[in-house]
Amino acid sequence: MIFDASEAAIDQIVASCNGDIRGALKALLRVNEQLETELAQIYAAVGLDGLARGSNAVH
């Protein structure tokens, strides 16, 4: 198995949640929601708000 940066990042995220996988997933979902909100605001600011609504959001 190749140990790459994404594996290390996953281990770090889970460790920061005391090994709680559900907690880690919840934290990642919250971060993703924040990033999607920021991206929508950027799109709106530059006049691309229609593209933000048609995004490939996972939730």
C-alpha cells in the first residue's frame, strides 16, 4: 500500500476527533459547507451566481 499525503491527512483528521470517524465526517461536512458558501459568494460577486447553483455539491 502506498502511503501518500491524503492518507496522512485522513489520519490527522480522525486523530483530531479522538478516533471518532463520525465526528471526523461531521467536521469535514461542515468545512465543505463553509467552502461551498464562500464559493457561492465569490461567484455572486463576479456575476457567476448561476454557475454556483448548478454546482456538483455532494449534499
